Amino acid sequence: MNIALFGPPGAGKGTQAKELSKHYAIPHISTGDILRANVRDGTELGMKAKEYMDKGQLVPDDVLIGLIKNRLNESDCESGYLLDGYPRTIPQADALKLILEEIGKPMDAVLNIEVSDEELVARLGGRRTCSCGESYHVKFNPPEKDGVCNACGAELYQRDDDMEDVIRQRLATYNEKTKPLMNYYKDQEILVDIDGSNTVDAVFADILEVMDQFK
Ligand code: ADP
Ligand code: ADP
Ligand code: ZN
């Protein structure tokens, strides 16, 4: 299965991706997670990316295109892929199309997870993240043990960009740069709308149901 998750920050892409990646046995490729790992490790890429991430802006396209090209050429993508957070601009989508043609793995579906702005702000404000990529919410999806990841036992943290002023900037960036991709994929007839406002389990069930038609 070759899938991309699309939607604003806080829609639940990462949360659904964790389960979908297990269900379909395909790698979860989160460009945000890859960038954050680089920031943590203090790589050159990480130092460049951090400036943009902290301001709620997009990291330049050439950086992301190189990154995703390398990642999609790794051997685990032979079984398919689950993109989360890429593409976010039209040039990224154009580049992706060429990369996927090269590796012979066109996208089956782009899942557009829809959630109201009010709910997004509430979700992002209470998000707690693990360096392993899991995310929790203090109210909506708390870990079993306060502040500790269920999956790997590491300590959870609040992302620098999950502060109120940066949240607002990220939503503005999404509306300006990323939302136009909805029509791009609608025109290609691979965009599928998912109501992301339900519980985590209900959203997951809806995704499996719509993905049934792509088997
Ligand atoms: P994204 O990757 O799209 O930015 P996340 O998956 O990290 O979003 O989810 C954002 C926040 O909302 C997290 O705190 C997560 O626990 C919470 N969340 C995810 N899905 C739901 C849901 N269906 N209902 C309520 N909260 C959710
Ligand atoms: P969210 O949970 O808001 O969907 P991500 O973890 O996907 O956030 O991304 C965090 C930040 O990393 C973004 O605000 C942006 O600065 C950068 N980033 C991630 N993916 C991309 C991308 N495809 N293009 C440009 N910047 C990106
Ligand atoms: Zn963890």
C-alpha cells in the first residue's frame, strides 16, 4: 500500500500513522520526525531546519525533496510507504511524482484528515511527544504513566512549536502553502476525505474502511 496522510498540524496524522504502519506493514515516513531527530543530533541539516521549525515556517523545498528522495530509495519502501507531513507544497508534490515514477510506486491514496481549527488548537496545545515518534495528549490521549511513553518508556516532552503563538503561525502556513495541494490531488482523483474529529479508534476504522477499495 502506498499512502500519504494529508491535513493540518494536529489533525492526528502521526497518531493514525503509527497504527496504519503496523496494520499494513509499511514504513511510517514522517518528515517532521526526521527533521526533529536531526535537530536533536545537531546535524547540519538539523541546525538549518530548526530556524524555520521554531517559527512555524516550512523548511525550504530543496532540503525536503533531497531528504524524501533518499528515504524512499531505502529498501524497506519496497513493501510500500506511508508518508506523513510530506508533501507540503506544490513543488514538493511535483518532485514526489517524479521520484515515485522512478521507483515505480505511484500513490494509491492521499487521506485528507479534516478537523476544525478550534479542535486543532486544543489538540496541539495539549500534545506531548516522544522522540520515538509517538504522540499523546494530556486530556484526549494520556499515556498510561504520566509523562512517560507507553511504547518505549522514554520521557515525553512538549515540542517548541506547540506553543500558542507558533501554533497560530503553523496553521497560517498550512492554509497558505499546503492547502492548495488538496485540489492538486483532487484533480488526480486520489484524494479521500476523512472526518478527523471523531475518536482515535473511530478515525482509524474509517480509514481502513475507505482503504478497502484500494486493495
Ligand atoms: P499531527 O501529526 O497531524 O500533527 P498528532 O497525531 O500528533 O497530529 O495529534 C495531535 C494531538 O492530538 C496529539 O496530542 C494527539 O494525541 C491528539 N489526537 C490525535 N488524534 C486525536 C483524536 N482523534 N481525538 C482527540 N485527540 C487526538
Ligand atoms: P505537524 O505535527 O504540525 O503536522 P510536523 O512534525 O509534520 O508537524 O512538522 C514540524 C515542522 O517541520 C513543520 O512546521 C516544518 O517546519 C517542518 N516540516 C516537516 N515536514 C515538512 C515539509 N514536508 N516541508 C517543509 N517543512 C516541513
Ligand atoms: Zn516513545
